[in-house]
Amino acid sequence: MKHVSFKSFSFKVFALAALFALISLFGGTANILFTPVLAEENVNTEYTEPRSMTWYGQYNNPYVVIGSGNMQSNGCVPTSAAMYLSGIGVQVSPTDMGYYLYDTGNFDNLYGHGGSDLCWYDVAAYAGVGAWGIYDSDSFKDALKSGAVVACHIYYGGGTHAVLATGYNNGRTMVYDPIGGTYWNSVDNLWNGRSFVWNDCLSGTSIIALN
């Protein structure tokens, strides 16, 4: 059996008594003194509600031919445009939007691969809203935070594809994709995946914001 000296035992009792006296002295503050403080997580709380829009699929009328292509292969821009318009109370079908954009000369006309970025200025004129080009990732995020909808021409499979981005939540945005449905994605992913194909950048950029 280990022998514990009276002197050692007395010191431990004294130390314990002093501890209780200190807790009594500071009352509720004792929790601050004796509770470990955990590092506070750095959470970015920037949030803008995504705009509510009707989702349309470009395969809904796949074999409707407009100009040099059909809606299944080339219809991402007019389909996305119809989604955007639904969000501001303008109801128009993707197919009818395709005919309108074809008549402007910017869809399925000279380029052979669908709608160019200039289509979004045609959409803005149709709706009576503003549209502007996005030339850096910070401006992209600022547009989303302000409540704008951003049309993105991105690389997709072996070609390019148009989707809409709306809302902002800690670096992510809600995507309305006429092929893939709706989902959250990183704003940086969309920016880094933007198209540099010449007929997606006739205005100087393939990322266009609309009010």
C-alpha cells in the first residue's frame, strides 16, 4: 500500500477548498474561467434567395427544327430563355422563344451550333430588362448577390451548353439546366468552365447577367 503523508493530504484539501472558493466568488463567471473555449468557425452567411422559375427541358420537343438544327441538339438557349422569362411573369414556350431568337439572327442561323451569347441581349429586349456582360468571377458573384439571373455558356460533353444561375449561398448558386434539371453548383465551377468558343463570346464574354 502506498503511504500518503499528512502534509501531502492537507495540501490537496487546501487546494480543493481554494478552487471551490474561487468558483463561489465568480459565480456564473466560473464557466468562462474553467470551460474550454472552442475556436469559432468562420462561417460566411451571404445568402440571396434563388429566383423562382419554371423548369423546361430542351428534350420536350426534341424534333422541332428551327433554322440549322433541332431543339434537342441546339435548344439550350431558347429553353433557358423561356425559364428566365417565367421568373419575371412572362410565359412563352421554349419553341416559340426559339423562333423569336432565330428571327433576330442569333440562334441556329449563321453559327450552326445553337444560340450565341447575343441571344441574351435579344431576350432582355423582348422582356424590357437590362443585360450586361460578366468579365470576372467577383462580378459574377456580385450579380448573383444582387438578385440578377446569370446566363452561362459552359463546356458540356464535346460541345457547349447554356444554363442559368440564380441566387447565392456561400459561394454556390442554383443552376437551372435544360438538360440536367435544377441543382446547386459552385460559382467558381461555372466561371472556370465558361466557354471560350468564338460564337459563345461575340459580345466579349460567354457569361451574361439579366435583371
